[in-house]
Amino acid sequence: MESGINFHAKARLGLLFINAFGEVGYTTFSGEGNAPSRGGTIKNSQKIVSMKVGPEFAMNIPLSPITPYLQGFVAINTISGSVEFTGISGVPSGEQDLNSATRIGLGAGVGAVFSLGGIKLDANIQYHLINMGGKEYKIESVTSHTRLDQYTNLNDAEDPSAGILPDHFITNSRNMSAIEFKLTVLFGL
């Protein structure tokens, strides 16, 4: 996959020695490549809606407009998208929708809040393991094209028929992760 774009909203609640934060984000990214064994090309486009919550540990620096912090979070991620096939044997050409799937994720980040007059900017880098929990192999809509059925479902767990049936190719569990760079404008309420 290639780089993508993220839109998000973030809320922060200051407690005694720790902050709690919540974040809702929408990420979209895509990629294109050649099919390894059957010729042709595959174009993939995915969209992820994430809801994250977790603690932030701020490190206040006296008389400084910069407040660095560390954070950890748990996330609920809903993944959808589409895949387009061109010239691949055993798969009809055209665009197909990816069946939506929900996974539990974990992540951590570092950031800093910059106070610039009345405006605060939050610069943040997060590592997000998108599908830490809830992995599964599942065929939701069965067609006459077994390979197409596998491509149009997330299928991030191992296929129990891999290596036994010729059109079953998902031999291992797969992880999805992202490094996210974010800049947020903060408003005090």
C-alpha cells in the first residue's frame, strides 16, 4: 500500500497527573501492483474508520510553549474499500467492493503541544497495529469465483484450506499496521 490521507477529531480531558484522550479518524489509502502468479494487475483502495481512546502522559516544561507527551491507545477499526482486477486468470475483470470488517487495534505515540498565542497545535506520530484482535478468515458472499471471494473479504487469518485446495492462497495470518503523522488544531472548551 502507498501513503494515504487521514482526517480526524481529537478530544483531551486533563486529569490529575495524566490526560485521557479520544480520537475519531478516517483514513484512506490505495496501492497497485502486478499479480504474482496469474499475470494482470490489482488495484486496491481501503478506508478505515478508527475510534481510539487511551492515556497521555504530558511532560510539562516550566516557562516553555512546548509540552511533549507519550500516549497509548486501544482502537476499534472498521475496514472497507474496493479492489479492481485487470487481466488475471480465474478472476473476472472489474471493480469489486471489499466486505466491511471490524478489528481491535493497539498503538502508541509521541507528540508535543505547541502554544502559539491563543492557538495550540498538537503534532503527533503514532504507530497503529490495526488488526491486533478479531482476525478471521471468512467468505461472506459465495460466487462462482473462489479467488474473487477471498479477495473481497479482509481475510487476515489463515485459510484452513490453504495448501489443500488450489484457489485457497492465504497461508498465514496477516497484520495491518500504519505509522500516522498528524497535526491537530486544539480549541479550548
